[in-house]
Amino acid sequence: MKISRLRGQVILVPQEPMLLPGSVAYNISYGVESPDPLAILYAAWLCGAHRFVVELPLAYDSDVGEQGSLRWAAAVGMLGAGSCAEA
């Protein structure tokens, strides 16, 4: 196998949670065109994040800030890698 072909089949998956500037709902539904609000709630529930999110000042409308706030990032980290893959 040529090295260029091998390099084209390798991907880096960071282990740290990545949050985008915007709301919690925006981060959950990132990449979905016209997301259904109930689907956002269900995805958070599946991941075990719903209980935490509803305790935020604006719940799903809370702004996570640039790179996510420390509290939110810590909560996402507690969920564990891949726990939301099926959401």
C-alpha cells in the first residue's frame, strides 16, 4: 500500500469535548438543518445531560461561550467519550 493512500485513510479524533460558541441547543444540534426541539431534548436525555442542562440559567438557551464554560465542559467530560454517539 502506498503511504499517500494510507494517510488518506487516517483521521485524528480529539479526546477533549469541543463546544462551539452559541447555545447548548445549538451545540447539541450542530450540523442538523432545522433541528426539532424535541429531538434536541431527547439527544440530551440519551446522553445523560438533560438534568444538568435544565439547571443552567437559560436551560437549552444558555450560551456556552467561546470554547465552552468550565462548568459545561466539565459536565460534558463526565459523560465520557462516545456516550452520545447514538443520539
